[in-house]
Amino acid sequence: MSDINSGAGAGRLTLQDDLTIYNAVESKRQLLDAVRAAKTLELDLSQIQEMDSAGFQLLVLAKREAQRLGRSLRIVAHSPAVLEVIEFYNMVAYFGDPVVIPAAARQ
């Protein structure tokens, strides 16, 4: 499930299902529909408990689609699972979103 809030050309999508191969078809539809519906989309991934390479590919696809359409896609909240995968692929800079690293992780 997801929660979509939008208005005035801006929207926010909160994904609640894991970004894995098992949910890839539904997640792809949700992400692309949201990107196409809002000029600026904030993507809240704070509820994601598990993300695999299929989920990562969906984030890259959504970012590229937003760029192709001249729209903005920002990840505004990263769960630890999302951070782990994005850091594994060394793609934090690609997404260009502020990443909050918990104090315990910096020690």
C-alpha cells in the first residue's frame, strides 16, 4: 500500500510496501503514476523494511522518468534498508537528496 497526497503541482508518495522483486510490478506502477502526476514529487521511503536490487532499479527508473519529463523527484525520508542499498551502489550523490545519518552510525 502507499499513501499519495498532492496539490498545486506538488505531491508526496509514502511507500509502505517493501521495494523488492516480489512487489516490483505494483511498485513500478505506483512510482511512475506519481512521477507523472506531480511536477514535484517527494518520495517518503521511511516505512520500507526491505529493499533489493529490483527496488533500487525502480528508484533509478523513477528518477530518470522525472528528469525526462522535466519534473523533480526527491527522496525526503530514507529507511535504514534504503540507505544501505543506495550506499552499497554508491549512488547517494546520484539521487542528490539530503541523507540523515543517525548518530549511532557515525561512531
